[in-house]
Amino acid sequence: MIYLQYLLVGAGCLFFIVGTLGLLRFPDTFTRIHAITKADNLGLGLLMLGLLPSTESLPQALKLILIWLLVLAASATASYLIAHYVKAQSPDALPHADTTSEEQD
Amino acid sequence: MTAFWWTVAALLLVTLLAGLIRIWRGPNPADRMLAAQLFGTTGVAILLLLAQAMQTPALNDVALVPALLAVVAMVAFVRRARPEAEEPE
Amino acid sequence: MQFAFDSMLGLGLLACAAGVFWSRDLFRSVVMFIAFGLLLALTWVRLEAPDLALAEAAIGAGLTGVLLLDAIGHLRQHNEHSPRNHWLLPLLCCIALALLLILSFNARPEASISLPQLVAESLPESGVEHPITAVLLNFRSYDTLLEIAVLLVAAVVAMALNDGLAAAARTSTEQSNRDPVLAGFTSRLAPVILLVAIYVLWAGSYMPGGAFQGGAILAAGLVLLKLADFHIERYAESLLRLGLAFGFLVFLAVATSVMIGGRPFLTYPEAFAGQFILFIEAVLTFSIGLILFSLFNQSPGQEVPHDN
Amino acid sequence: MHFFVSVLLTGSLWWILTEGAQAWWIGGPAVLLASYVATRLHHPDSQRINWLQVPLFALFFLAQSLKAGVDVAVRTLRIRPAINPGTLYYRTSLPPGTARYLFGSIVGLFPGTLCTDFDHDQVILHVLDTNADIAMDCRRLERRIARLFSLPPAAIPPTSLNKEAQS
């Protein structure tokens, strides 16, 4: 059980690292939104799964799941909002968003 | 077990601080806000780990708050802030 | 590892603060400040002050960031470039303050009585189980009473300054149209925020939580509703004005009414102390939430042009 | 009916929050108040969630978000990020309302897609890789959401889509 926990939490942490890497490496705002939304939510989900066996009671475990669900809902909405905002700021730039890349690491 | 939680929490803190680079560099305001969003999610993860490592289940409640409210700053940005579109760098 | 974590946290906090200070772009400073708030919350956790962490998380994530972002939008409308010449004086002030803090930290007086021990001994009489709440609302409730008064004054001043502007902004937001995704999300999240705010208020009697934290969460919920173009102030205008003063008035009323029974100002009958405190806290939560929200509501605000 | 569901949901939420300590003397009024707020904010909408479908949808969602995370991780960890971003106009058959907007926000957590706008019955997506078969994933999500809201399957005509990629 403990090894499973290690595995899940470790994998979750890995996805967080990937998310940040994506945030730093990807060339434009849209692709960065992809990276961070998808990787971080999965990371938090795995981490939360790994922590579940350590909780003391059923409601406490459910509370962890609730936190994850809240983050999921929030970042799904936030990803749409910010993508919509960026598109509204530069409506013409969207199809060529990747040609305006500012930096390549 | 506790040592493992601490290690992971420290690693997450490193990723969080690396996110600071994106806030600093931008170049778009949206990029900076995106990095702030990263801070919210990673902060929740760190708080959950600290709740285990420090044996304080009350920290789960602390984690609940950024999970609930991180989106408010993003909404305020999208609806209210009117930053300069690009910043010369 | 614990040490590595703590030192990184401290360094990160300093880096954020430096970022806020040195950034030449105001917007960058604001985002840095939001990040700073989150790191600060983590720092409070490490200092074993979860109450403060909770307050910082609620206020930092939900309110200060929002107020600053809103202010930036407003500033940009009026002047394009902010003067950045006046940095020497603030720097000197900061250095002086830091020196003072360091000096006073080194020269702090020896406590003649152990306060934590005193609190722990009197905790059974306070009516609550959480020492922080006991201090805030029973042993040192005088301070809390005055803090509410300060908040109230701040809200009233903001209202006095901005009444005309806010009215103008209100008519302008009437025309804006809702973002359907945001509206759908908000209408489902708002009840959850309300419930969590009440939970945090209730939790204050037993563990970290209380009126300030609950109030801040409530205020963030109201701010979210307003940002998503739910015209809550139209329904709640009268409630708002009443609610602003309500917390302070009830607190004061309870505090003085015990004097009728021959007790000193602001002491609760021991048998009912728990109920008294929770009642006061409930009213305070409501009031603090409205006060903090009204600080946001008074700002003129404007809308980013939306295309749908 | 909606109020009843709200009471049930907020009630279980309160139970989770207090970790079983319950304290219904404050929880009861709190739940009623929150349900009242929920009902006031809710806009009458013919689209109702069919709660029996929720577990199935959750499983589908978990599988897809796992896929999305792995997908984006693989792309990020290449020496040069393996991305080929572009725009995809996806014609949806979901009627405007909760179902369509749920589609718009959830699609952001699915492999390689991100909703940027709605235009009549087109959903404008930003995609990470224009070569991947995004449309099939979208169609599956659309079908799942239609089932979640018990929308008649007849309301789903064959979807058409329109790619707009850049070299």
C-alpha cells in the first residue's frame, strides 16, 4: 500500500514538474494554457489519490476529493476564460499564434 | 513516510518558484496570470502534503480556500484589468 | 528536507518581494504580489499559525489581488505612465523599518508571565476549544471590537469618496452581457463558497477558522458574483447598508447588555460564553463579508470590451 | 425539484466539510440558505443532469484527463516541444445552454484541445497538434454529454468540422 502511495504521489509530482516545464518552454500563451491546465490537474489528482490511504476517516477522504474537484472545475473555467481573453485581445492573431513566439528555450 | 512527503513538497516548491520566471518574463499579462494560476494549484498540492507531513489535518481546510478562490483573481483579470497589451522587452 | 523546504520558502518569499519592488511594469508587480500572498500563506503554515494562513489565503487569493487588478485597470484608463522616480525615499523608509524590526526583535522584553500557558489555563472558561478564537473573542475581545470599527470606518470613507463614480459604473455594467460559461460556473460555485464560509466560521470554535476568515471567503464569493455580472447589489443595496454596521452594532449591544446584569463591559456569562461567541461571530462574518465586498464594490470598475 | 436536489447536494457537502461532526443546528440553516442562493442564481434551463449517468461520465472523464496529462507531458519532454498548434472550428450539435458550455470548459482538460470561443453552433478550439484526430475525441465527449443531460440522440446530426492549420 505504501509503495502504491509513493508511486502515485511521485507521479503526481512529476506531472507538476512537467506542467511548469511546459509553462516555461512552450512558445505562446495558448500552448502554455494547454500545458499547465492538463498537467497540473492530473498531477493534483494523482497526488490526492496517493494521500487518500493516509486519511483518518471517510469524510476526510471525501474532502480531499472535493478539493480536487473544485480545482478541476476552477481550472477548466479559467482555461476557457483566459483563452477567450487572449483571443479577444488579438482576434486576428489566433491562427498564427505560434509565429509570434517570443522565446525558444 | 514523513521524509517522503517533505521531499515531494520541496520539489513542488521548486516548480512553484520556477513559475516565478514566467511571471517575471511575461511577456503577455495573460502569461503572468497563467503562472499565478499555477501557484494556486501547486499551493493546494503543497498544503495537502504539509497536512500529512506536519500531522495537522486542519491544513486541509487551508488548502480548500485557494482551491475555491484561486479562480477569483483570474476572473478579475479577465473582466476588469486593462493592462498594456505588450511590454517591450 | 524540512530545512531545505523552509529555506527555499524564505528565499522565494524574498524573491517575490524583490520582484514586486523592482518591477517597472505595474501589472507584473501585482501578479508578483499575488504569488507573494500564496507563499506567505505557506510560510504561516510553517510557522504553525494555520489561522493566519487561512486568513492570508482567503484575503490574498480572493480580495487583495482582485482589488489591485481592478485598480490597475482603472489607473490605465487615466494615466498611461506612472512616475517611477520616487524610489529613494521608500527604500530608505523600508531600510529604517527593517532595522527597527531587527533591533526590537533582538531587544524584546522578557515576558514576566507565560501568555500561552495563561490562555491554556483559562481556555475551559472561554466557551470555545480553539485558543485563537478564545483570545480574539473572549480574552481580548476589546481589540476585535475596535478592529471591526476600523473596517467599518474604511468602508464608510470609501463609500463617501466614491458614491458618484460607483453609481456611474453601475449603469455602465448594466449593459454588459454575461459570459455564459462564467455565469454557469459562478451560479454553481457561489453556494459552495457560502457553505464553506459558514463552515469556516463554525470551525473557529474548535480549530483554525473564525469570523475574519469566513467573512473574507464570503466577500470573495460576492466579488465573484459581481464580476460574473450577477447584479447582486441591486437586490442587496439596503441589506448592504444595514449589514455594514450590523456586526459592530450587535457586538457592541452584546458587550454592553451584559453590564445590565452587573458584569463588566465585554464579559460573557460563563455558561453561555460559547453560544455568545458563535452568535457574535456569525454576525461579524456577515458584516465583514459585506464590508470587504463594499470596498470592491465602491471602486468604479470598467469592463474589458467583450465580443459575445 | 431543483431546490430539493440542492438541499441534498449542499447537505452532503456540509457533512463532508465538517468531517462527520455534522452540527446540524448551524448546518441546517446553512444548507437551506445555500440551497436558496443556488435556486435564485439558477437559470431555468431545460437541460437537467441525469444523475444516474454521472458515474459513467466520471470514468470517461478520468480516462480522458489521464490521457491529456500524459499527452502533454510527452510533448513537453521532447528536446523541441512536439507541438503543431492551430485552430479548429468544431460544429457542435449540443443546444446552447448548460450542456454546450460544459462541453466548452471540459474540453480544456481533454487531450490537446482548448475552447476559445463560441460562434453560433461552432465551438472554436485551439489545438496543440493539428495532425491529431481531435474531432473524434470531441465527438465522443459530445455524445457523452448528450447522454449525461438525457438529450435525445436524434438531436445529434453528423458533425462537420473545419480545420485551419498553419504549416
